Amino acid sequence: MQAKASSPDDIFDARVSVPHSNYRSLSSTYTLPMDARLPNKSELIRITPFLAALSPESAEQAVESVVTRRHPANQVILLENDWGNSVYFIVEGWVKIRTYNLDGKEVTLNILGKGEVFGEMAPLEEIPRSTDVITLVPTIIGNMPAQHFVKLLNTEPLAGMYLVRLMARRLRQVNRRLRLRESDSQSRVADILLFLADGQGKVAGQGMEIPNLPHRELSGLSGLARETVTRVLSKLEKKGLIERDRDILKIIDVGALESLLV
């Protein structure tokens, strides 16, 4: 049974022997004109929770060092083993945090969207990057020089508190994913949807809306085969737990989805 609405899952991975007949990438469903206006300083502060958490004076000083740029889909922003010269803020769009296992297979660690920060660990530890970051769609990203970021943490308590909360949230998410790694496929897919809702969800009535990501990306996050992800999503849709549109996946009842976690 196919989904009620076409979804942007049909990405062909060159490493997969048989492509899906309805090949389409996420970037083809998400448009960001490359001449779109970049945000001004006040908009950048409003969009970025890290900056918005600061005092008005500190935020205005911090944003002076941020440079925003447009990036096309599938562009590598950071490479593993690069040195941490900047910290990045997503103004619009989505990026994927990835690495590779010992067999050379890509492993998706996280999907980040508007307002999220990435690349913050390498400058703090003064070591090379540990992952790659690649855009999934046309994306606008602001970058702050690492030395400005570190200085901000040393002089602005609110910046440090925000970073601590961010690290705690991400650690909690990872711990839950690890705990469910041996669970059944329905629990693992439900957990990934809740994981994305925790980071990128928008309240919509009684439910939450998240990006309708390609099933290949959900597969990478859950560790399941793409075909398994597709099958589980169809079952969840039949049960009335989710609804899918071209760009949006709506979790109808977050509590009901959480009850599937075993």
C-alpha cells in the first residue's frame, strides 16, 4: 500500500543496486531561491535561539561577527578531521551530520534544521572535527569565528547555560536511541520521528509537524533498511498516528506514538 501523498523519500543512493522507480530528492521538494534575501542582524538574533538567549547587548555584539551564506543542496559544509575555525547557525534549511563505520557505510547521526547550532565542539576542545556536515536542501547558514564563540562563552554566562542545555538534550536523545537500538522496527521508527519532533517539531493542533525527510535519511538515523522504514511509516499512517504531505509529516498524537516505544 502506498502512502496517501507522495513523499520525498525516493532518493537513489548510488551504492544501492536497484533505484526506486520514482526517484526524487528532498531538494526537489524544498525550494529556497538562491537570490533570497539574507536576514538582517535583528532577524538573525530572532531566528537563532543561541543568540536570542543572550542579553540584548551581548546578542548585538555577537551577531556582528556572524557571516551568512547560501549553500545549495548536497554541499559539504564541514569534513571530518577539519580544524574547528568556525561555529555554524542554520538560518534556513536542513543539514545532516554523518560519519562512516569501519565498513565504510555512511551513518547518519543527526538531522538539524532552522535555528540549530553545529560545529561547536571542535573549537572548545581544540581538536579536528569528528563528523561531516552536508546540506540536505538549499540552506542559509551563518558562521561565527571560533575565537569569538569561545570568548562569548567565557564572558557571557547565558551563552554557557544555553550550550549546557543543548548538550544535555542531545545526550538524552542519543541515550534513548541507543536504548532502543535492539527494539523492533516500529519502535525504532517511532523513536526517530519523536527525535526529529524534539529537535525540529512545530506544534500543530494536538500534534507535531516535522520535515517529511527522505526515507534514506530516516533509514540512516534508525539503522533500518529503507524498505523497512517505508513499510513501518505506511503502517503508522494506516493506524492514524501520522499524516504525510509533500514536505511535512504530522504526528497526530505524540503520546500515542510514544506508547509504541518498547
